[in-house]
Amino acid sequence: MTGRFSIRLTLGLAGALIALGGTLPSVASAAPDDPVSWKVPANAAQAADLARAGFDVAGADAGAAYVVGNRSVAGKLRERGYAPEFFDTVYKGVSTRAAGETFYGGYRTVAAQEAHLASVAAAHPDLATEYSLGQSWLKTQGKGGHDVKAICLTKKRAGDCTLSPTSAKPKFVLMAQIHAREISTGELAWRWIDYLADGYPADATAKSILDTTEVWVVPIANPDGVDIVASGGDSPKLQRKNANGSRGGCTGTDLGIDLNRNSSFRWGGDSNSPCSETYQGTGAASEPETAALEKFFRAIYPVQRGSGDNDPAPATARGTMITLHSYGDDIVIPWGFTDAVSPNDAAYRKLGAKFSASNGYLVGTNGETVGYSTSGTTDDFTYGALGVASFTFEVGAQSGSCGGFLPKYSCVDSTFWPKNKAAFVTAAKAAAAPYQQ
């Protein structure tokens, strides 16, 4: 989740279950040390204060913040004068034990995602090219880690799928799991790759996309963080940030830098506390993962807008980008760093409405969707620095078995992929002229 606070009035889990004649799950169903979501009566300012104080504030509405933590966290909230109430479980239960390079019912590990990219490139040499964009923090320290991997998919002609901003075909980039614990997003990237590579040429839509467009996919933008998440097995660890433990005395999943607060465009307006979930790092693009992603984006996209906040990307600008997060069922459009709308706002809303037609997500700026400004985000960088039409998808509901950071694995195929496949298709087809939709 982007870490911003929703100001929308939503029907919470309790109201939904009452309407259906059901009952709320009990906090007793969670072990004392298991994280759950606590509903904390609070206004927006208090929610922001809780986040600055180091609480894991996963969202908020007009009257409450939703804080993730175990019962000791609830106790700390009570010490501050708040009255937390159980809202939802974080772990949704595992009906089938995962096997091989999977965890929590079937979610893929980094190793599995890497093997998948290699196998797709080997099986489809006429369509797929694999790239290493750079190194994770642990790898730069000689402590294991990974390369940050990408794959380019297109029906190859001379000059296609090269790291060039002047290649003939327009480009669509789908990026996932820059926040490690948002585990459904990497699975969506996996399915998108397979849909295109395995569908060509029999599927007319897949063929049309790959004949005309370069589709780039970064399925795991934060591989060290995902390793930490997956190390919990059927009780995944709630690691959001990368694995850079060089700052402060942070322990457990508190260590690291939030890579979605570390981008160089308008960096510097988020947390300076190393143990905060939104810690922005010591400087703009200080993290090797961020630097690798920004180098990649600059390599494939030309600069298409001026440097001023009010300089629009021209109608002729090409390129689309979606960064997948969870949760909230939102399509977030720039800007993130300010409450002001972007100079391409009308075009953003038109294309966003096409996405929403398939997934039903709410389209809007931070204030209209998740309600809290941010700085140093990926989509602000790709739009602000390069003029690429860039969106954040917040995948999944706020609660329930298909909600939260750790939805049941079955939800990927039953809900998330059916809802978002057509939106990804729309983004790919729009890459040639996203501001003219």
C-alpha cells in the first residue's frame, strides 16, 4: 500500500457482515503474537501522528486509522489514549501447504520468479528478452541478495526490446512488489507475462499487443524484501521496505528504506525516522534498487515534458506505466507529492476510467482516493521526470479473505487477475498515445 490515508467513507467489514447476516471474525482466532488490523478511532491528523510515531498505519477513513500489529501494539495504542478495536486478521489462512519455491498457499518466491523469467525467455526467443537492471542492497554488500530483473515482450524486429528511448514501438511497463509484503502484485505480473508469451499468436489480443508494443515487466522490484516476507512461510513476515539495515537500531521488519519514498523526483517530504514504514532514506535515489529502476526508465523513455510542475506532457507523448500495490481498490493518478492535480489531469481521468471499467477501482488523486500526499514515489518520477502516463493500482479490498496485504492465494485467480487483465490490456494498447484516449 502506498501508505496514504483514505478519506473516503467506506462500508467496513462489520457493516458488510451485518448486512449479510454474518458475524465478525474474532481476535481470539489470531495467536497473541500474530499481527491483526486494529481500528483506532482517530482523525486524519492523529492518524498521521501515529505513522510518524512508528505505528504501521495501513489506511484510514474519516473517523479511524487502521493499524497493523499484534496485541502488544494495541497495548501501546491504549497507553497513548487510543481505543483500538479488532478489525480484521492479516493472515487469511492456508488451506493447502505450498510446495517448492512457494509460500503461503502458492505465492512465488524470488527464486521462482527469476526462474520463470529465464524459462519464458528460453521458450520464446522470438518474443522475450530478459534483463538485469541492477543489484539489490544485500547484493551490493556481498551478503547474498539478487539482481533486479525485468523481461521485455514483443514480436521482435530489429531494434526492439533494447534499452533505447528511440526504439520504434511504444512501451508499457508493469512493475510489482516494490513493497515486498504486497504479495498479490507479483502474481499478477507472472500471469500477465504468461498471458502474452503463451497466448501469442493464437490469442488475437495478445498478438495485437506484441506486434505493436514493447511490454516490459518488473515482477519483483524489491527482491531482498520479498525474501524476508517469504521466509515466514505460511506466516509471511510483513516486510515493506528493502533490507538496508545500516541506519538506526531497527529490528525485524522495521529495518530498511521505503523504495516508494526514495525516488529522486520531489524527494524529501516523508519520514526521516529509520524505523518508520515510510522512511525515505538518506537522499534521493540512495538505494541501489531505486537507482536501477530510474536508470532503466531513463533508458527506455525519452524526456517528454518540461521540468515545471505545471508543464504538461504533450498529446504526442508515448508510454504507459502501472506500479502495482495493495490494497484499497484504487487507481491513483499524479500528483503524489502535492494536493494539486497534474497538468494532464483530464487525460489521466479518461484513461483511468477505461481501467476502472474492468476492475471497478476508484480513480483519482491521492486526496480523492487514499487521501495523503507522498514524495519520492515511482509514478511521480516516471510522469514528472519523463512525461510517461503513470498510475498506481491498489489491488484488493481493505478486509476479508481477498483483502489486506496477505490475501488467500486463491484470490489471485478468482478475483485479482480477472479484474485487472483487461486493464493491463488497455494500458498496453494506450501506450502509443495515452493522453489522447
